[in-house]
Amino acid sequence: MLQNLRRKLRWEKKSSASPSGADLRPSSSVPDMRDLKRDAYPSPLSSPYPRRSPPAGPVRPGVSEGGASSRCTDLAASSLESFDSAHMEDGSAGWRRRSATRGGGGAGGTEADQRPEVADDDGSQGDMESPSHLEGSRESLTSFLLTINLKEGRNLVIRDRCGTSDPYVKFKLEDKTIYKSKWIYRNLNPVWSENFSFPVRNLNQWLYVKVYDRDLTTDDFMGSARVLLGDMDLDKVNELCLRLDDPNSLEDDMGEILLDVTLTRRDEDSRRGGGSSRLSDSLNKSQLWTSVVTVTLVEGQDVPVGDSPCGDLFVRFRLGEQRYKSMNVCKVSRPQWRERFTLNNFPESGNLLELELWSKEGRRAEDCLGTCEVDLSEVRPDKRQLFKLTLDSSRTRLVVLVTVGACNMVSVSDLCAAPLDEPAEHQGQLENYSFRRSLKNLSDVGFLQVKVIKACDILAADLNGKSDPFCVLELCNDRLRTHTVYKSLQPEWNKVFTFPVRDVHEVLLATVFDEDGDKAPDFLGKVAVPLLSIRGRRRITLPLKKDDLGDVTKGNITLELEIIFNPVRAGVRTFQPRERKFMEDNPKFSKKALARNVQRVQALYRAIKSTLQYVKSCFNWESVQRSLIAFVVFLLMVWHWEFYMLPLILVLLIAWNYFQIRSGRVNQELSSMDVCDEEEEDDKESERRGLMEKIHMVQDIVISLQNFLDGVANFGERIKNTFNWSMPFLSSLASLVLVLATVITYFIPLRYIVLIWGIHKFTKRLRNPYAIDNNELLDFLSRVPSDVEKVQFSEPKGFKRKKM
């Protein structure tokens, strides 16, 4: 091909040297390679390959700039560059061969090598690439974003012995799994409502949708379907209903899967900043919410209980991408929640608040009882409105109160336009949260301004040794983010964010991520700043921590914080229910978390035991001076006791601890607590510990937890069995003691009874130095059998005792 190109270029040189003055412009059958190049690569950044400058050929003397020779030289440059771009994938050897052939060993190559190929006299192009081939090459370089909304399945096949299945869906492209949905417990008509995105380059491939039944050992196949991406309409939602099939199965109808497929062309910005990450998608949209929606879930009415009344009920809320889950209540026909939720209404969220009522039995069995919606456009601003919503296809109703309030305190600005840097604005905020206005709008507690200055020495997340960092600020359910600084380990954002403060006990989280194009952003570090720790306006530099806020990772971040709040409103808000965070995934089992929680309970138990041991030492006269002082204080307090002394004692205890901390005698550091990530620690543990040692460690933790739960259950069951006549003798004895206690407390004041009890306790060791310590109440309860002991001691059913 290159020989033909040189032959035609030499022919062009001879023709141009002849005095005939023939027109040297290429014929109309030759495509303009510059137009093809512009179509294939709309911008220099959109090319996936590095651009190379075409060799600059010499311009022949005697021809003007706009002459044929100049046009041919430009065309040659465009042709060679497009030729190289279109054949980039031929391999490195072919690339070197073309470069050597074109360059001719010199810097610019020979003049003949820099001439374009022109058409023959009959209009043919010889060995030159055809427009259709170049168009196909250009299409192969175009990138698309495949977005799939997995909605639900209908009439799926049975794979479990119980007559149901636990289905989940896998999506595959080119034999690679690109997404796996969650599995739905025991449901042949599952509702997933899951979204994901994936970049594709070639539309001439099949998207496989495969459904499986989750089992403990091997997952059972439930059918599959496939879709050709080339058949999808671009920039349009394609609603598909795919019938499942399995050639190896005798079942005719295996059900169907409903999903929405959207294919969109991607420009350079979406390639660098878009992606399948829910975090990046939500934060790249409009960040500023226009109103705040307060929802109070009151109760449910006419809820079907069914044959099995055991179980729980809960409600899921959804407004845009925000999701909430209410607490679980017992499954009754009229459940009561009395919960309040706060949601931010974004412009793209729409005005539909979706509610779903769910029933839960056991650990994983969940069933949706119905859905309903609230049109927020019908709610008047700042007016609480009552809704009695009927669920679809049932008589069940949900009673909710909805209030929509304006929000004008959230903002994002540059460093030079910080709101509190303006004296008038700063004075206005101080006036708004002054003591004189403490009772005007109690829900508006304060105003927070955060300046995200920079980060230093962060982790390198990309292969080029750099990162594309951005910072996300979170205050409870409010989230704002900075822009992305590309290819930098020392990013400077210089952005100012303002938040409305509804609770001064919240914690500001600043998380640094690496933007990773179409993939989920990589975590680089996080810091946490409690709002009450902010004193005035100050600039702080904090080291970045890991995701669990345990160990320190590489890098630090510089913030400037200032908060203005009203102490009276903050104090009133403290005694109201705390705002709940967005609905999170179900927690997974973690042996390190279990061990940590067991250790925390053991530490509390040791502290209580130490306190009781101190009181016991006063009764036992281990220190005569201490016991004597305790005895005198006890007598004076009981004799002069008034109810106001109870809060006074608690105040004195708090004051005592305050002075202990101020004097340095008490250290509040908790550095010994292990909050590190389990996966990373497991990798380190596997190097040091064997399998058996880890099994024994888990065994010890589980045994400790088992014994603790057994003690709590035994204590509660013994109290219950005291009153239900499980042991008639013990119940009669308890009745007799309680009758005597009633008569004694009726005729004798409680003050004297406590005095007698205290004197008895203090003088018991003096009267009998070898007396055994005991607690009469616990000694009595130890004789009452627990439920386990009742079953163990009972006679087998159907057994008849023989009469002697």
C-alpha cells in the first residue's frame, strides 16, 4: 500500500513539474481526511491515543499559500495522521515498521513520503482506505455509557424445597460479570429497584441477563436472556421485558425480568467525571437543596396480620436518592411508630415522596405489603398537613404528617466570597442566634461555615503516581462536595461551604476521594470534627484517617471552621429525638467487632464490680477510717434525707470528675481501643496466627457472650416464675414476705427502715467477724428455676406415674 502511495506521489510530482497547469485538486471521490478526523475525534482530549504532529513537508517555490500544493500538503498531513490513528492496533512491530517507512530514517522523511495519495484518472483511490472503513474505525473508538435499571421479576421458577426461590441477577458482557444484584429471600416475584452504569465501546455484543437461586452450597440456575446492544435506541430509555429460558430445562415458562436500558454517548467530561458510583452521580448533580421536608410517621391502620402474627413491620421512605428506614414495631393491626424524619428536596428529586410498608419475619424474610406516594407540590409551605395514605391493592393505610420548609442557608462559593467574612453578614448571623431570639424558631439551632483549603501528601491512587482528588463534606444527612483537582497529590480547592445546623451534637465528616472515571471513587482518607469542639474561627490541619476512623493513613487536610449557634435552642434540641441517618446496608458479621463489644461490656462490668467492691469494703471495715466516715455520712443523709439531695449528689459527682480531669489525675484517652478495619487486620493476623489459634479466639468470644446472655435470661425468667406459681412453695413464701413488708412500711416510715438496714449492714462484721457475705434477694431468686430448668426437670409428655 505504501509503495502505491509513493508511486502516485511521484506521479503527482511529475505532473506538477509539467507546464500544462493541470488542476491538482483530488477528485470528489476522495474523502476529505480532515473532516473524517474531526468526526472521529471531536476534541483533542477525546482521542484515546496520543496525537503526533505530521511531518512538515517543504513548500515548493513559486506556489502561493492557497495553491494546490499547499492543499495537497495539508491533505497529506491529515491523511497520514488519520492513517496512523486508524491502524494503531496493528501491534508495536507494525507501528515501528510504518514509522520507519514514513520517516525514512530522517527527522522529516523524504518529500515523496510526505505527499498524499490522490485519485487515478478514473476517480478510483487505489489502495487508500475507503470512507466506510474509516467510518467503522471511528465508530469503534466511540464510547457509550450503558445504564440499567433492574426493576423486578415475575413468575420465576421454583428451586427450593419450600416452594420458593431466593433469586438474584447477574449481568454479563463478553463473559465478564459487570453487575450482581442483591438476592431476595423466598420470593418468586422479587422487586430489586437497582441501578448501575457501565462503559462500553462496542455495541455489536450481547448483554446476558442470568438469574440464579442462592443456596448455601451451589446456586441453582433459573434461566437467562440476552439483548443485543446494537438494537437499543441511543439517548432513550428502552423498557424491556425479557422472558427467561434454559435449553437444559423442561419448563416452558421460567418467568420474565423487567428492566430499563439506556445507552448514551459519552464525551470527555463524562469519561473523566461520570461513572457508576452512586456517590459521584449524586454529588455531581445540583448540590444545593431548595427545601427541607419533615415527615412524621404516626401509625398504620388495618394492617393484615395473617396467620403468623409474630414478626415486625417497618416503613421505607424515598425522596430522590435519599432513603430512610423506620424502626421495627410489632406486627399488629394498628402499629404505632411516632417517628420524625428530615429529607432534603433537590430540584432533580421531583416532588414525589414514596412510602413502602414492609413485613419482616426472622432475620432475612421481608415482604412488601404495599406502596403509596405523597405529592409534595400539594403541600403548602411551612404548614403541617395530615395524610391518610391507602396502600395500593389493599385497605391498609399509613398516617403521616408532612411539612415543607424553605432552606436558604446552604451555599457553595469561592474562598474570596465567604459569607461570614462579610462584616454585615457576620453581624446578622450573630443577631439571628442571640439570646434575645432564643425562642423564635427552635429548629434553627445554628450556622456552620467550612473552608476546604487544601490537602497535602495524599495517597497516589492512579498508575501515573498521581490522584484526582475531591473532598466530600457530610453533616448528618447533608452532603456537599468540591470540584476535582486532576493529577495532583497536593490539591488546593479553596472552596467555602455553609450548612444549617439542626443539632450541635453532630459531627462534620470530611472525606477525600480519588475520582476514577467510570469506576467507583477510591477512598483516600477521612477526618471527623465534632461541632462542639469548634472554638471561634480557626484553621486546623488534621491527619487523614482510614474509613473506620481508626488508624492514620497518608496525608492531611486543612480546614477553616466557624460555627454560630444559640445555646438555648441547642439545649432544647438535646432533649428531642436525634435525627436518623439515611438507610444503610444490613451490617455484616465481624469477629473483631464482636470481640470489641464483648470487651466493652466486660470493662463496664469491671467498673460496676469495682464500685460495689468499694461499698462492700466499707461494710467489712477493711479501713476503719473510711468505714467510720461512710457510716456517719450514711446516718446523716438518711436522717435528713430530702428528694432534692438526689440531683445534688449527681451534680457533686460530675463536679468531682471535672476537678479530677483538670488536675490531671484522670486520663480520658482511649487509645487502647481497637477500631481498625477487620479485613486489613485479618491480613496481618494471618501472617502471625495459625488457623486453630483464630478458631480458639472466636470460641472464647462466643463463649463469653453466651454466658452473659444466659445470666441475663436466667435473671429475668426467675423473676417471672416467682409470680406465675411455677414453684408454689416459693411463690407462697414471696407472698408472705411481701405482705409483711406491706404492713411494716405502712406503720413504720421508710427512713427508719433504711436506717435499721444500714446499721445492720455496717455492724454485721463487728458482731460476727466470720460471717458469710450474702444478698437475701439474690439468694431467694437463685432457688427459683428458669425456663430451661423447668423443661429439664419436668416429666416427659405421655408418661404416667404408677400409683403404689
